[in-house]
Amino acid sequence: MTNKNQYIFETRLTTKLLKIMKKILKIATALVLFGAIFTANAQKNYILDAKTSFAVAGTSTLHDWEMKSGSKQGTAGLTVTDNKLTAINSLKINLLAETLKSEKTKMDKIAYETLKTDKNKSITYVLKSAEKVNDNTWNLTGTYTIAGVSKDHKTEVKTSVTNGIVNIQGSDKITFKEFGMKSPTAMLGTIKTGEDLTIKFNLNFK
């Protein structure tokens, strides 16, 4: 091989090696960027904070009523991207039934008897699936267990993200009967509770 041919060969080889190195560099850069994006969008585990609240509301022949709880037992696997909730991967709530309080001790006692709290200490919710409607609205399908009976419910919720806190709020319509409970009465049956109940929740996950 002449010096000229040797030079041409080495030049071509160098050019090919440079092209290969550039491709490798592009792939490596892409992998790094992908890793950074994946990390930024990865699911995080959240717990309920102090501003969370739960309530159960209903009616009676005497007046409407509401029982509230400040229970904070709950976890969620959530993904937040650009300060917006982009995935609800898991959500579990455990509400100690006897943390629900009204303004009347007698009413609380009747409610706990109805909820069978001697055998069923908690009201629980476990998410089965989540479908995004828009940036601030989701349809959740999950299982409520109340008074020892489990039923699936579909719930529309509103969401927001503020300073890293994910807020999820909404309500569910249920009945005493579907959870194997009898609507309670008082005053020898002269006061009767309506069959329908509304579960209201305002969840703050941090």
C-alpha cells in the first residue's frame, strides 16, 4: 500500500470512527435525558395531611344531620408533572368509624350501633382504577367496606396541586341497605333516618 493510499485509508477510518462516536454520544445523551424525565415524572408515595376531612350526611324526619371526622389514615401512589396530577396509581383510606362525631352523643351511639363498630372498627376505601377526564377531573372506581360489607362505587373527583400538596375532593351517594345496615330510628320509632347517605371527602396528600 502506497503512502497516499495509506493516508486515504486512515482518513476514511478516522471519519467512520468519528461518526460512530457521535452516534454513541447521541444515544448516551438521549438515555440520560430519558432518565431525567422518567425520574421527574416517577410515582411518589403520599400520606394524608392535617387538613384532610371526612363527613357523612343524611336526613331524618326531624332534621338533616352530618357527622364529621378528622381521621388522617390514608396513602396514595401519585404522579405529578408540571404541578398537575398525571396519574393516580393507588389510593387507600382507613377511617376509624368511631372518629365520626355529630353534636349529639346519643346520635353518635346510634350511628355506631348501625355501623356495627363492635365488630367493624373501620370504614375503608381501596382504589381499583382511575380514569382522567381532564386536568382537574378524574373518575375513580374503588371498593368501600362499611359495616363489614364491600361494594364498588364510581366517583367523580376534583383535583389540584398546590406547593406539592395534592388535593382530591368529592362525594358518594350510598344507602344503608346496600351495606347491610338498617336506617336507624329514635324516640321509639317516632324519628326515622332517611335511607340515603352522602359520604363527603376532602383529601390532602403530602
